[in-house]
Amino acid sequence: SDPCHQAGTCDSGTGQCTNPDRPGLCPNPVGTRLSVGTSSDCVIRLDGTLACWGYNPNGVSPPSGTFTRVAVGDYRAFAVRADGTLACWGRHCAHTPAGEFRQVAAGVGWDWDCGLKSDGTALCWGDSAPAAPSGNFAQIGAGLRHVCALRDDATAVCWGDNDYGQTQ
């Protein structure tokens, strides 16, 4: 029922509709990575660029370039560029750290986020951000004001708020 797909003019590499009567992002864009936030979502397209849709209170478009990871939170989103640096758009991006990252977890608190640096260590930043535990990690994920990560030895560790026993 979508005119872009009916006309066969949805570019699977860019996710853009080339039908002149229906310009913009194709519904159901094709990608390699996906992140779902509270009210918006992003996908890394096959060509490494970002496509995002949903609630955008600040009217900020995702950055251009190529990316390897994306994380969407409540008020902001992050993407890891091909060179490992972080891009942030939305609210509260002023604290975004420099350096190289391999993964990021967005929207864990009102004003803080966490990521895995290229050496596997975890780092949290922003207002009232909790200190991340030491060690090397393979994966990180965010909840509401808490974070969990898998260590290289496959054990899980969580930190942040523990109102409901989520960091035990």
C-alpha cells in the first residue's frame, strides 16, 4: 500500500524513496543495526548512514557520515562513527566524551549515558553519572537510570539506581 514500494523506488542502500511524489525516508528502511528509544527509532542503513523516525522535540536531524552502532534514548541519540568517535543529537549532548568507542547506551538517566571504549572499558558521563565498574566488557545496555554490561568472561554486572533490585 506504500507508493514508494509499489513504484519500486525505495533505494535499499540509502533507505530513501526516489519516487518524486513521495520523497523522504521509505517505510521499513533496510539496515544492519537498530535502536528503539522511548518515542523514536534509528537504523544504520546498508551503506552505514543513519535513518531515524518518530518523536523529535528538538528538530535535530541525525548527523551525516557512516556509523557502526546507534543508541536511541529518551531525549537524545548517539551513534559510533566509523572512526570510533561519538556523535550525539538531541538534548544534553554537551557532555559527550572524546575518544574512541565501540558501543554506547543512551538515555539511561535524564542527564547521563554510558559506553564501551575501544579498549573494552566502560565510561559513564553527564550530570550525576555513576562511576562505571573497572574491567573489560563485551556488551553494554541501558535501562531507566541503570546500566548492565557483560564482562569479557560473560558475567553480568549492573550499576546505577537500585530502586527495584535492578543492579544486584
